[in-house]
Amino acid sequence: MTLATTQPPAPAADDWRVNNFDLIRLFAAVQVATVHTIVNLNPGGLAVAILDAGLRMFPGVPIFFLISGLLISRSYERSARLRDYYRNRCLRIFPALWVCLIVSIGLVAFEIHAPRAVEPVSSGSWLLWWAAQMTLFQQYAPDFLDGMRLNGALWTIPVEFEFYLLLPVIYGVFRLRTRRGDLSLSGLLAASLAVHWVLVHAAPGSLAAAYRDVLDTVIPYLWMFLTGVLLQRHWNRLRRWIAGRAHWWLLGYLLVCSVCREYFHIGVGSTDMGLWFLLPLAMVVMSCAISVPTLAHTLLANNDVSYGTYIYHMLVIAVMLQLGARGSVAAAATIGISVSLGALSWFLVERPFLRQKHGALRTTPLAAQSAPRPVKSDPLRSSTT
């Protein structure tokens, strides 16, 4: 069975109403959680090795960044007020993140998730750490936690939000609401890609290695977001090449990965992947999003459990390690628990707050989204991004 559809392709406007981005985000979250689980819990066997090798060809973090550039730029272009744009982005990120922080602190307090007993800490140090975790500095690792990041996977959250903050600035500086701006965006993309390349390949002791903390910021990953922005701005031209052709793009991407690995000894990587991998991966992602576009609605009913799955999976792994759980059973349980926590986060925290968005773009009742109807405009329908 392929991902191609025998139905006539939907109009371009419908691509932003009914699509599979919720399902693709869930895949990306599970990919990250599975790879981290395999690394930490060491489940053995040939099947696990094959699964690990296959999943590493579809790195979750670049997929998240790419989809964000694609969808958030579309959302911003359709936003009437800047205040509503920022408010909606905060509602998407922070409520679930703060609840996750409380859970994390609970694990540390009960010595379930800590390298050793937490040292006595001054109120000033505690408040500094708390402020960092509540805002955009989740990578801060204080001495009283033995230099440990409480939840290592959260380094991507500040990067994501920094892009949200920068996007209106980029649009304003390059006047992208009134002109195409491909050259300007490409130049900024190239600059970010150059920084990324230098930092990732920095030799120990070199000048570039001294600035590797920049890898915790948006600067070296901005090119991934901007790739999504450029593709979104050329969506109507590209869709004729991707709609209903996910199987061909997937086969082509796998061929590129296999040839590069076999003959050039170049792996896909993860956050260190190159443009030559990201572009075909982007075509796979976009094609899967609008091939059989009602698949995500059928499977998920417009419930996006990807964010919660992502922010909780490292906590689940930490508990498993503390309990001494290893092997395939523990690994499978870790993924199942992570997705379950993601679902709880969605239903109890994320969805109630998302309903408070101003000018939300997904306002149609869920049951009506899959029904044919006249198209009058083409706002982005994914309120979960």
C-alpha cells in the first residue's frame, strides 16, 4: 500500500485545512523518543538495530524545525495582529512546558531523577534556575543539580521560540509581506548554514569550538526553519510535484540516503544533517502531508499529542534508568508511557489553552473538516503548531 491517493488532488487552499502534519509531528516525536530510548536502555537484537538504522534516516528535530518554518510562516502571513500571533505562540509552548517543569521538579524532589542528592541551594540560585526554566533558557545546568540539564531534550524549545520571535523581524526587514524576497531569505539561510557547518565540524581546541554554546541557539538552525519558509512561499508551484506522490519522494529519499552512506560514507545525521539531505526530506514531508490528506484526521481526530510526547520522553527514560530497567520490554514501555503522557498533556493542558487563542485558524468543528465544501479563503488550519 502506498501513500498515493486515487482521489483527485484537493485545491491548494485545502492543503492548509486538511493535512497530515499532526501525524508527521507525532512520527518526529516518536522518532526522537525511540532513538534516545535505544541509546539509553540498550535493547538488543537485529530488529532493534534495523529499526534504529531506519529511524535515523528521518531525524525528528530537523522535521520539527522544517514544519515550523512551513506552517508558522503561513500562520504569520494570515495573522491580522502581531499581538495575537505572539499570544498564540505562547499558548502553544508555555502551559504544557510549565506543567512538565513541575513534574520534573517532583521527580528530583523524590530523588527519582537526580545524579545524587541535590545540594543545599540558596534562594537566589533557585530563583535564577526557576526563571531560566520558565522562560527560554532550559539548557541552563546549575551546580546544585551537579551540572545536569533537568530535561535534556528541551534545548530545542528555546530554539523554536526564538524563531517565532525572529519571524516578524525577518518579514519586516525584508518586506516579505509585499514581495517575494527569495534572494534575501536565501542569503540569510546560507549564513546560518555556514555557521552550522563551522560549529558542527569544529576541531577540539579551535576558535570555533570555543563558541559551540551557540548550538543551543537559533543561529545555526535558522536555515532549517527558512527552508520551510521558502517552500511555503512557493507552495502553489511545488504542490503539483508532490501531491499524491509521497511514495515516489520516499523512494527517492531512501535512494539518496543509501547512495551517500554506501559510496560516500556520509550519514544523514540529526541536527547536524546537511542541506543535501534536508531538501529531499522536506519534499517527503510535504508530499506525505497532502497525500491521503485525511489520514491524520482519521487516526488522530485532530488531536496533536506530539509536543507532550517530546517533552516527557526524557523524563520517562530517566525514571527507567533510575529503576535499573533495561532491554526491549523497558524500551517499549518507555515509548508507550511517553505517548500516553503526551495524550494527557494534550487533553488536560494543551487543548484547553489553545481554545483561548485569539483569531485561531482552526475554528471549524472537527467533524466537518473532512466534508467537501466550498473554499473561500485559505487560512492555515493547523492550530496545534
